[in-house]
Amino acid sequence: MPTRSTRSDFVTRTRQEATNLIQAVDNLAELKRQWDRGMNTWLVDASGSDPQAEDYEANDFAGAHEGLMVADVAAVFTTLAAIETVLSQGHGTNMEKVRS
């Protein structure tokens, strides 16, 4: 049987991860607002071409983002909407209750 300290650490870690999840959703929601304010049209993937764009590069997904495209980023925000739906159905209250 786990010790009292181990059980307490488990609760602490659970609370921290609930906090991290809520913060991640909030952070993604802010990025979604930026996306909706135009970032969705400003990002250029390998198939894009807009030499008039500020700081134009043929592919904003080169280097560390290699292999990604604008559609992949858009999919994150679709998933975010699904997560927000789940959280709005009472699960968010559960997370808020234990957050640290």
C-alpha cells in the first residue's frame, strides 16, 4: 500500500496536470483568436506563394516545423473546439475543482 507521502504526491501531481491542461486550453484559445484575426491567411506552407507578404519565405514550415502544413495547424483548432465542448459539459468544473 502506498505511503501517505506517495498518496499526497499523487494528488499534488494530479492537481498540477489539471492546472497544466486548463492553462494549455487557455493558451490555445488565445492562439485561435490570433488565427481568426488573420494568421490563418498569413502562414505559407510549401504550396504557398506570396512574395508580397511581410518576411516572405517559401515555406513557414521549414526547419523545425518541416513536414507540417497550414492544414495541420488548423486541425489543432478543430480539436481545441472538441476539447472545449467536453470541458463545457461539466468536465471543466471537475478540472477547476482540483486545479492548484
